Amino acid sequence: MSKSPLIPNLQRRERRVLTDDVADSIREAILSGRLKGGDRLIEDELAESLNVSRGPIRQAIFRLEQEGLVVHETHRGATVAEVSVEDAAEIYSLRQALERLAIASACERATEADLAPLDAILVLFQSIPRSSITRRRVAELDIDFHDALFRASHHGRLCRAWEALRSQIFVFLLLRDGLPDDYLTSWYRDHSRLLQVVRSRDKDLAMATIEEHIGGAYARLLEHMAQHDVLRIQAS
């Protein structure tokens, strides 16, 4: 069977659950830009590329659809999602609501043990040589930091809601303008501030700080979308 030029060769990762394995591989192909917005996801070709049956492929595509990375159209099947200004507005309004609740809950419930992973991420960022750090690596650390913040909230349903959104947020962070131009200094400063306000236990200040943080990210995204007809993911 000949492969569509839209489907790159994918590397299957070894994991305990096959559907997780397949979903990770397809997700990484989307986030790295090897699969682009509008590309069709053909089950037979993906199954051949990953050397699995169509069942895990179908389940993985459904999971990625729930994450917002894939859309299913009646006459076209599954395709990689393309994001509109309206989509971005919905995603970021939801993100702001979730993060406000997460940081308020963390102010109330987080222990020092819960906050230790956030400290560790900041230390890791500082330890990376500036000559070798990339926007993608900073985007990964950004998601790791917010993952840890949600865990520190001790709010299970809230964490599950964040899980459904995080892949789309990561896509936005990978855009050329998804991080500020001075991210080598501003990223540490801004995230240190978030951790500081959680430790202060001042919920009102914490919610105001996270609103400013998310608002800045959304403003950069809108500026990027105004300048580009299509969202383009960059891995570097």
C-alpha cells in the first residue's frame, strides 16, 4: 500500500498501554509539526507506520479529538485541527478560569512538598546553558510548571479538565510568538512570581497574578494570529 505524503514515518514508543503508545506518537508528530493543521489521519496508513492494528489507532484518534488536536468531519474523516481566532478565545477563556481556580486552591491546600516540583522546574530552567536552550524546551518547562501547579491544587476534577486542554496550550506555546522575545529572562521571573504568590497564601493576589500571566500569553497569540493566515508550529 502506498503512503500518503501527508503521513510521515512515525516512531512507536514502548509503553505499557498500546493506545497510550499510539496516542503519544501521533501527538508528538502533531506538536513537532510533522503533521500539520488540515492533514488527514488515515487509519490504515497510521496502523502500517506504527505496526499496530486499526483498533488502537481509532482509540488514539478519539483521545486526540478530546484533547482538541484532531477534528472529525463527516465527509473527510479525521484531520489535524486548525485553530481559529474563535477557538483561541474559547481555549484561553477556559484556561484562565481553570488556572484561577487552580492557584486559589493551591494557596489553600498546597504543602511545601507539593510546591517542591515547581521549585525544581525553576532550578532546571536556570541550569540550562542559554546558548543551547530553545523555545520548545521552554514551552515544555512551561507546561511542566503548570501541571505541577494543578497537582498542588489537590482538585482532581480540575486536574482532569486541565489535561483535556494542555495539548492545545502546548501548540500555542510552540508558535514563533508563543513566548515573549525576552523569554530567557522573563520566563523565570514570571513563574517565580507565581510560586511566590502561592507561598504567600494570598488568594486574591494569586488570582490577579495568574490573570495577568495568562492575559499576556493570550495577547501574544492574538498578535501572532493577526500576522499569519495559518498557525505554524516551530520545534526550535
